Amino acid sequence: MRDNQLEMTLLFDYYGDLLTEKQKTCFDLHYNQDLSLSEIAEQAGISRQGVHDTLVRAEAQLEQFEAAVGCIARARAVQKAAEKIEAACALLCELPQARQQTETILRACETLKE
């Protein structure tokens, strides 16, 4: 299983609905509810190894979905671009003749973030 819990949770938020019901349940219990593999196995009525295998497959599928679709990478790229636009606008705000145009750009940037 992966060490990067935050990254896995983010992948699950984007692509979790594409997993099987069993994978979603095990993933949610482990990553979101912080249950151990043994606790999940007891609840699901399967072995600890079965839970482990299910999580490994789910993690691999989530990573494959991101590699194919790239929603998270795209969202991160948009965020970085918006930050650069905001920084450039902050400099432009110092010029009186550019204030109105800068405010329009900043409003558009906020729309991108939503």
C-alpha cells in the first residue's frame, strides 16, 4: 500500500466512483475512517490479506485513472497559473491606468479557482 495517504485520498475523491463497491468500502474504511486491515477484515467478513489485496488493487487503479485522465494534474496546473496571474496583477495594480483591467483579470482568476 502507498505511503502517501493525502495523495491517495485525493485520487479517491476524483476517481473513487470508478472503483468496485468492495474497493470503495475498504478504501474508505482504511483511509477515511482510519481502520486497520484487521478491523476492516472483521467488518467485511474477509481475511486481512484479502483487505490488503483489495486496497493494493484499488490504489493501482486510482493511479491508472489519473495517468489516463489527468484531472488532478490539470487542477494543479490551473492553480499554479492562477497564482502567477494574481502575482502579475498585484504588480499591475500599482499602475493607476491598469487598475480596472487588473480587477477584471482578478475576477476571472477567481472564477477559474471555483
